[in-house]
Amino acid sequence: MGKVIQISPITRIEGHAKIAIHLDDRGDVRDTFLHITSLRGFEKFVEGRPAEEIPRIVTRICGICPWMHHLAASKAVDAAFGVTPPPAGSLLREICQLLAHISDKILHFFFLAAPDFVLGPDADYSVRNVMGIVKAAPDLAARIVKMRQLGQMMLERFAGRAIHPVAGVVGGFSRPMLEQERQELLRDAGTLLDFSCYALDFAKDTVFAKYMDVFQEMGTITTGFLGTVDRTSGALRLYDGRQRLMKADGSCTNFEGDSYTDHIGEHVEAWSFGKMPYAKSWQEGFSLDPAAPAGIYRANTLARINVCDGISTPRAQAALEEFRMAFGRPAQQTILYHYARLIELIYVCERVMELLQRPEVTDTRIRAEAGPKAGRGVGIVEAPRGTLIHDYTTDRNGCITKANLIVGTTHNIAPMHMSVKQAATSLIRGGVYDQGILNRIEMAVRAYDP
Amino acid sequence: MAVRAVLEWLNSCSGCEIAILNIGEALIPLVSEHLDIVHAPILMDHKCLGQCGEGSEIEIPEADIGIVSGGVANTEHLEVLLAMREKCRLLIALGTCATHGGIPALMNGQGLGEGIKGVFATSGTDPCSVPDVGVPAALDRVYACDEKVRIDLFLPGCPPNPALIAEVLTAVAQGRDPVQPGKSVCDTCQVLREGKGAVSKVRRFLVNADYNAEEPVQRMRCLLEQGFMCMGPVTAAGCAAAGLPPSCIRVGVPCRGCFGPVRRDGNQMLDMMNALASNGIDFKSVVDRRSLLRFSGAHGLLRQIRTRPVRERG
Amino acid sequence: MGFEPKIIAFCCNWCSYAAADLAGTSRIQYPHNVRIIRVMCSGMVHPELVLDALSHGADGVMVIGCHLGECHYQDGNHKALARSDMITELLDDMGYENERYSISWVSSSEPDRLARAFTNMTERIRKMGPVDLQNPAGQ
Ligand code: SF4
Ligand code: SF4
Ligand code: SF4
Ligand code: FES
């Protein structure tokens, strides 16, 4: 028996996970495991609760993307109770979702992932972090801190809370948008759009040019992709649309959210609390072997950018065209998650400005009256980390009897596991490794933004 | 001299950590001058099992202050918490999960073990057993941190208010006692209160409260007086941003108690039910009253209800 | 045999505690298992006191006030009664059998009625056995 290297915990990600790399006697990689170590059991303890309370309970699944859970649950409970929010209600929800995407993308790219690029993957661990960026590039640091905060404060000003929100309610939204607020939000969204264009340029210079090779030598995996697109145009959508599952060869099937169980299965391995969704409808089973994967698809930014037919806003569309010219469709390299993330950042800024200019956004009819009912509802939104599915069944009193949740990150657990295996196998040979190599293996995980 | 700080998260959602980041620009001088963060999984790469993965026991560096978020639900959380206690001079429980169990302690109402089994038996999941290889084993229930180790400072909130986090960190760095609110959410709520009124039942939040968003919140009638369940009376103050009403009330949504009980060892369900009963409001109109403990189900307050045994007579 | 329950009785100053006094002076016997705590009015007994008593080792808790309509603070015992239904339900939530709690009314001139209430409660709890703090609802 060879030794086991434990990367514990994986750092600069959201959540609790570790990597175990098992070496054989020669010091080559025999096997690797991505252990997801946390499990809180939301699917079970929401049972019995009044459904209208669920959107403000499930936010605690993730403090980085609470808005996504808040809104997916709101949509699911709407459907279970058979109510449709008035147009302004849906608009306000989507605006909040977009604002939350903005802060999240800045957080992920600049606070969590960028230290590897700005300071280098081999920099000492004590400086390879956002505090290190504060010291090494104070102007950049001041700007990113300010921009992320701006996104959070826009949410807080309008919706009361940025973290663990409450303003999305069954039937719509809890408060209307005032004209003055609309103008302020529009102004601030403009500032963020400028920043997001800068961010993509910055990354093209400092990240993709330099680090494509680093990622290349870690090996690649080839998978399908899952995302959400507009029902008519096939354009990228985050709040509403239909789901599109793409095979590695580029062929696609579309489906409506409430039939997700026909397309997606959830597989469990004994070494991880994270369930691994897979494409059941491909009827090829489930295999994590990087050489012959089965049922494996990816979600999150790169997936969305791959499955969509286009983007409905001009600057993001231009960036998408450039991206496709360079990397084709579907693009498979894991590092391109970062690239796709920044294209999406431009899209969300543009889209938020577009929505804020719709006349009905300040309408005061924001919530349809709902009554407790027996029913079932599936609510899907695109979270920063992937397609987020909330599925609830209610009883006569409108209390939850059954819940199934597929959280964005989980779609990528199987692919992350495979990427880790690829990276470890190609980077560790004959028992030779150091901190820099182990960090590169973690970078494969960080690209997915788990 | 900067104080050495370590951050850890247990059965948590990372919202507490985001709340720290939401201190905003004031964070930059805090981390570059006052605090020397030497371990914080969300932000930096110090590992618990050695930088090259060679260690076998959890190792946390010595520090002046330790900040821990999340409750304790498995053996790994417990090990990390014990290591934190051993290495930190001052240990701060950050967030309601750490101080009172938080939302994950809702699991205590059905039993942690049972619940976990249920999670892996949902209809969408392929048949499997509960994972047990390389993943930590669950404890018997979800605990608040002070049930397992001594905690020096409690900073509740789900998430805590960034301004209060900043106050606590600055105070600790300056070696003084932090100023923390000691009242209830209602005490910080500026809505219009007209007295008990004619409320005889509490309603579910299925329609919006009656208010005009163009007017200041001082013109909105208290939500409890409008007949909605609002937990302001039995919840610790602290969520309101300076000068503003409590953060849910501000957008017309009733309080659900996320800062935990007003007195640290209070019981939010009991206090709320008592407040209703003493005011002649039919307590049976509360649907699912156990979820009044949704933020504070640790400390043995939320328990599994089983069908009662028939006891032998005589 | 063997198990001797501990029972806490909150008695209001004006009626039930006076009755207890009278029971003493008239040498009326009641079980030694009952520990009386005098409160000014039954309406003062916060539900938390009931739970605190149970979680600190009491096996049963009684609240005893003046007859309805005779409370010396007008409606204190009505308040106590309104709460009492609630306490009964909540005890189940908290994992205690609700029979461990009782409320009753005794005037200052009814020492035997008080003694009977004490005896009945003691017998009831004796049959139930002690609170199992590890798993209060029993299994
Ligand atoms: S207290 Fe709230 S914000 Fe903090 S970890 Fe717990 S659920 Fe998340
Ligand atoms: S609205 Fe809620 S928090 Fe405000 S005073 Fe009324 S009960 Fe208290
Ligand atoms: S109003 Fe209540 S639930 Fe809302 S943030 Fe404040 S304490 Fe939490
Ligand atoms: S004084 Fe006896 S019950 Fe109020």
C-alpha cells in the first residue's frame, strides 16, 4: 500500500470538501477522491413546514447564493399553489437574481480564484489569497472590494437583505420599486457594467494568455452540458426558460423543468455526501472514468455559454462570438469556466439595465394572492454554480410532504472528481509533488466555483 | 500590533463569512492593519492536515482570536471546534448556527440520523446506502458551539449584522468590550403600534402586509397588529442597519427570529406562544409552531416527537 | 415502589397558599412529595418556569390559583388558564408528557380540596415514573 495525500480542506471554495490522493508503491496515482463532507438535510427538515415559509428557510443552503435558493423555492411554491405572480413581481425577482449574480461572480473570480493567477499558483500559501492581493495590487483590490460591495448594497437597499433575503414571496414580491430607487439602481448597474468589461479584459491579459498551458498540462475531460435557454430564441436565460441538455458532440435535447426527473438521475457513491446528478435520459448509465465517462455532464457558466444559441445583450454577445471563434462549441477546457463567468458578468449587468428600463418595473401590483393547496411545483433558476432545481409536494394545508433539491454545485461533483483525477495523475509521478502541484490540483476544483 | 485571528466554519452555509466581507471597504484596513488572519479556509490556503497533506490530526495555528461559524453536527466539526478552543485565547461564536444551532438544527426535530437516511432515499435518488467512506460520522443531533466548548463571545444573527461584526473585531483588536444590543427586534422597530386591537388569530403570510411603500415605515401598522405572525417580540435585536427598521420589516415581511432569543437561554417558541396566549390570541392558529424554533433548536429545545408509549398502569 | 416523585406546586398567595397554610394548622395530611412555591398570583407563572422545573429535576408541576372570578388581580387566573392549554400542548413539543402538568383552583377555605389535588397529582406522577431527560418523550 502506498501513501495517501490529503488536501484537507479544499480552500477558497464555498463549502466543505477534501481531496484524497492514493499513491501506489511507485508513487504514481492509484486513485483520487473528492470527498464532499457536509450534509445538512434540507430535503428532510422542510417536511411539514408551511410551503410559503420555505423560500426563507432554504436560503441557508448557501450563504453565497441565497437568492438563487430563495427564488427557485418561490417559483416552486407558486407552482404548487397554482399562482402566477404579476409581471412586476417576476421582474423584481429577476432583477434581484441578476444583482446577486454580479456580486457572486466578482467574489468568485477575484476573491477566491484570482490569487492563483495574480500571485501565481506556486506563491507561498500565506500570501496566495485576497489579503495578498491587497498588499501586491492595492488599487485592484480596492476596486474589486468596492464593486462587490456595490452589488450587495444595491440588493440591500432595495430588498432589505442581501444575504438570506425575504422579499421574494409566494405569488410575487413583498415590496414595489420606487422611481427614485429605479434610477439609482440603473446608475449603479452602469458602473458595474463598466467594471465587468474591464474584468474580462483584465482576465484575457493576465489569466487566459498565461494559464491556458498550466491547465492544459493538467489534462482535460470531455462531458455534456446543462443550462437554461429562452423558450423561443434559445438565448441564455438565468431566471426562466427551458432546460437544455447537450451531449459532448453538441447535439441537444430541451425539456421543461417539471419533467426533470425523466432526464436527470442522482447517483450516490459511498465516499461523498454530495449526490451526483447524471444524464439518465442518455441511457448509458453512470461512470466516473475520465477515459470513458457515462452520463456525465457539467453545469455552471461554461455549460450555459455552451448550450445557448446566443446572448440577447450586445456586449455579452460580442464576447460570446469571440469566445466561440477561439474555442468552438462546446468548449471543454475547464479553465474556460472563468472566461465564461466573465462573459456572463457582462450579460447580467446589461440585462439588469434592460429590465430596469421596462415601464412595468415600478408597477405596484407585485403579488398575487395565494392560498394553501395540495399540489406539486418545480422551480428552476440558473444559480452561479449551475441549474438549481427545487421540487416540492404540498398537502391540503399547504405544508410540505416531499421535497427534492438538486443544488447547482452538485451537477459538477462528478466532473470535478474526474478533473481532480486527471490533474493528479498527470502532475504527480514517482511520488514527486510539492505545495504548488497540490494547489494546481485544487485549481481544477476552483474553476468550477463549487 | 495586529492580533492573530483564525476563522473556521462547521455546519454552516458561509453566509456568516459573506457577512464579514460585507463590512465592505472598512474591511481593508481591518485585515491589513488590525487582524493578521493565519487560517481561514474560505479565504486562504492554510490546511488542517499540513500543507503537503501529510498530517493525521487537525491542526489549527495558535491565535489571539478564533471566529467560528456553524453548529456541530459531525465528528469533524467537533474535532475542529476542540482544536479551535485549544489554540485560541478568545473564541467567538459567529452567527445563529454557532450560538443556537440555526436552521440546520431543524433536523433535531426529526432526529439527525433518521433525517440523513431520508436524504439518501428521496425518489429521485438511485438506491444507495448512507455514504460512510472518508466522510465524517454524524453526531446524535446538531449542537450549538457552547454545548461542546466554552465560548467567550456570542455574535448571533443569520447572518450577523456586518456593522456588529466590525464593532466586535475592532473592540477585540483594541482590547475593549464590544457594544452589543440587548433588546428585542420590536424595540428597534419604528412601525405604528396602536395597542392590542382586535386580533384573535394569526395569519399565514400569503398576502402582502397593508402599507404604502412611498411612505416612511413609521406609517406602516405593526405586522403583528395586522394579524401576521411576527417574532419581533421574542427575538434579539441587531439586524437593523443604522437608523433603519429591522431588515425584514423594512420590506414589509414579518420577523422569523433569525437573531435567536432575546435572552441567550430563552425559548423563542415558548415566549411567542406565551405572548399570544397572554394577549388573547388563539395560539392554535399558528401553523407548525415548532418552526418558531427554526433558528434555535439546539440546546435540546427541538426534539424528535415520537408516538407516546402506552404506559403500564399501577 | 422506590420512585418518589418530586412535584412543584406554584400556589397563589391569596387563595391556594392560604389553603396550604390552613391545611397545616388543621393537620390535614398531604404527600410530602409536593414542594410549594408561593407566587403572588397564578397569572404570574411564566411557562418557562414550568419547563425550568421539569428540566431541573421536577417530575410534575402544578399551578393552583383562586377560583375563576375570584382572582385578587381580577383576571390573573384567566390568563393562567389561557396559557395553560398552551403549556399542555407545548409540553409534547418539548418532549415531556403533558400529564406532568396540571392547573386547578382552590379557595383559601378549602384545605382538603388542596390536599386532594396534591394526592391525585402525586399518584398520577408516581405511575408515570420519572422524567427521562435523555429522551423525555419516552421510546
Ligand atoms: S448563522 Fe446563518 S448565515 Fe451563518 S452559517 Fe448559519 S445559516 Fe449561514
Ligand atoms: S412589526 Fe413585528 S418587529 Fe415590528 S413592532 Fe410589530 S411585532 Fe415587533
Ligand atoms: S427582522 Fe427578524 S428575521 Fe428579519 S433579519 Fe431581523 S431578526 Fe432576522
Ligand atoms: S391571586 Fe389567586 S389566582 Fe390571581
